[in-house]
Amino acid sequence: MAQAIPLRTVGTRPEPRLTWRDRLALLDLVPDLGDNIGSREWWRGLATLTFLCGAAIATFPGVRPLATGGAPALDASDFNEARAQMIVPLAYGGDTGRHMAATDAVRPLVQTPERPQIELTATLGAGDSFARLLERSGVGSGDAQALASQVSSAVPLADIAPGTRIDLILGRRAARTMPRPVEALAMRARFDLRIEMERIDGRLVMRRIPIAVDSTPLRIRGRVGDSLYLSARAAGASPESIQSYLRVIGRQISVGGDIRSSDEYDIIVDHRRAETGESETGKLLYAGLVRGGKPKVSMIEWNVDGRLQWFEASGVGQQSGGGVGRPTNGRITSTFGMRRHPILGYKRMHSGVDFGGGYGAPIYAVSDGQVTIAGRTGGFGNYVKLSHGAGLGTGYGHMSRIAVRPGQHVSRGQVIGYIGSTGLSTGPHLHFEVYRNGVPVNPMSVSFVTRAQLEGKALADFRARIRQLTSIVPGAAMSAAAVKPAAGPKLGSLADVATKRAGGAN
């Protein structure tokens, strides 16, 4: 039968009474000395530590030196053999046999023989010149200038990128005071061109070896997920390409707030792959963002009047200046204030600014906002009103067609409609109003910016380029380029040239 544990009552709940064995089992002799410093448990732990350290010191057995009879004396032959073992380098690895030391029969050479040729590799640095690199490698100044001139006939020296490696073979010189002549040279002058030179019958013969290159742009597309940067890096995009992409789309939307995890990024970069296996990635060509299967952002770089800038798929480019955007590219035809109405025939307040423009010209939102009205509104005809927050609003009247709907959020520069002549209008134009707390104010008090707009043939060419880029299959440029090696004679490697020349030299 189990022994009953005596109980003691605390309040209304009985608790078991602990025996001395139970209390000893619960006693912590080694508490954490980093907690409760100064408490009873801490002092108990410090005492335990002191006791253990003292016990270890008291029981240390000590170390005594071992007595030896002294080193045995070596005779002359043993000494020479031991000395040889000491001076022989360790490059022999596991060779532990007997080695012969240098004796008095060994005499130093009066003159060391010259190497028949020297093989070396030089690297072109940033800001360096081809001729100076050759001179530092041991080539005479005259030969270096002649070589630089010969190479420049195949490729401009400025096109040789910093970091290019140049393999050289320097031959035997006639005297020690003279520079060595160049027997062979090989370099990747450009991504698509290799140059090899070899001395034949006393003169250097240069051969150009073209390298086939596949220039298909690289398209990378994927889901944003938790991080657009990490997702694009995992898909093969370089950090530079991702940074350029984020800068471009950041002009249209807020990268931190408007991109969703379900969106898809669409990045196209310049990409070249050589038949020899090397590849290089160039600048960003296309920046797109897809939401719900439809493009939300679609931008490429385009040249206008000799200046490159990024344009949306609608042909709208970058803006210049500060303040809010300009609603259209037309000139101002009527200002804010009292005027005689051209149709009603009497004076009344003109509460906005009229912009002239061709029928169907695009109208842009001057700032981010939400559409509060989009439809037929009295004398304004087809009318759109935007709320921009902080009591600020804008209105756009006489549109031929409306491109937004009520409740829709629009971004700065987004096309919201097209110029027309609906309502009380005598011709196609835009009536633009600015409201503060619902009251019309002079729009001329707001600073405008201008935006580039492609039209006509330029717009058609621009959209054709977008179609060409977006027809590229994602990842197509990552596959091996199906190209054939360049035809024609080709020099052997520098190792072959070195072996051939070394074999003929004594």
C-alpha cells in the first residue's frame, strides 16, 4: 500500500508537505550568475563556482621537465646529410630519401642563360592606353606604337573595354639592353571580335576572327509575391536591371504602395550571347506591370529630338517643370474671369481656362485622384471631375469621349478622355476648372508642367516597337545561341605558338 503524504492547509486548499529529500532535490546549486545578481540564489551559485575552482587548483598534478642525456655528436658525413635535409625545399612532397648537399665542386654561373621566350597576360585598366600597356609588359616603345596602330585598323582602341586581357609571347632579344620583340598576341577586342597576331617571316600578321553573337533581348516575367526584387533576382534579372526597372515604373505608380503581390513584373533588357558561351546584359528596354492579365504600366525608352526619354504605351512622355500636370498639350484660348459667352451672348463668369486642340487629342489627369463625375453634365457636355484630396478638385468639359468611370482611381498623366465639342461649345477644346473646397479658382494660379506626346508616324513607330518587344518569349535569350563558328583560317592558341617556337630554340 502506498504511503500517504501528510497535507497542510493553506487557506481553503490543502498542499503536500515537502520532506528534506524533496527540498534537497529542488535546491539549485548552479544558478545562472547573469540573473538576480545579489540574491540568495546568486550568492549560492558564486560559492559553488569558488569551491569548484579551488578544488581544480588543489588537485592539479603539476608538470616536471624530463631529463635527457644530451644530443649525440654528428660526424662530418652525417652533418652534411642533415644539412642537406634542412635546405632542400618542401616542394618534393613525400620524398624522404637521401639528398646531396652542395659541395666545394659547385661553382656559381658567371652569366645565366636567357629564356628563349616569355609568356604573360596583361590587363587593360580604366583610363589606360593600349600602347602604354605593351610598354609596361616589356615591349619597346616603337614596337608598342606600331602594334597599337595595327590593332586600331581592326577596331578603334577606344572600343576596347577596360578589363580586357591581352595574351603576349615575347621572343628572344639580340642583347640584354634591348627590349624583347612580340612573337604573338591574342585578345578579345570586342564581344564579337577576337584578334590574333603572329610573327611570320619577320613581321606580325594580324587575323580578325569574328564571333557570332545572338542579340535577342532577354525578357523576364514573373509574379511579384512577397518581394519584387527577390522574385526578379530568382528569375535571372541582374540587380542593375531591377533598379532601372523600379526607377522607371516609379514615375507612374508608387512602388511601395501601389504594387500588389498578385501583380506580374515584365522586364526586357538588352542581351547578347556569343557562340563561345559568354553573355552580357545591357540596358533596360521595356518596363511593364501586369494586373489581372491586363497591362497596368507599359513603358519603353524613345528618342525625341535627339533626347532619350521614357514614354507610356499611350505615347505620353516625361513631364518637365514643377506643380501639377498640364491637362492637354494645346494652347490656352480663353482665361479665367468675366467674359461674353460666345453662344449665350451676355457676360458671365468664365470659371475655368480653355485649351485649344485637335478633335480627339488626349486629356490627362493633372494629379492623382478619384473620379467623382464621369458623364453628361449640362453645358459642359461630356464632363469628368476628379477629387485630389485636401479640398482640391479639377473638372474637364466638352470631351468627345470619356475614358474613365465614376469611383475609379487615376494617376497623374493618365488619359481620362479626349477633346471634343459637346455641350455649349463652338468648336473642339477643353474647358478646365480647378476647385478649392468646391469653389472654382483661377487655374492660372496653379503652375503647370508640360509632357511630351508622340503623334502621327512617331506614335505608330513607337507602338510597333512595343509590339516587337512584347512578342519576345520570356527567357528565350537564355537558351544556347544556335550559331555556327566563323568560317575561314584561324590561328592556333598561344600555347601552340609557344610550343612551336620553343622547340626551335636552343
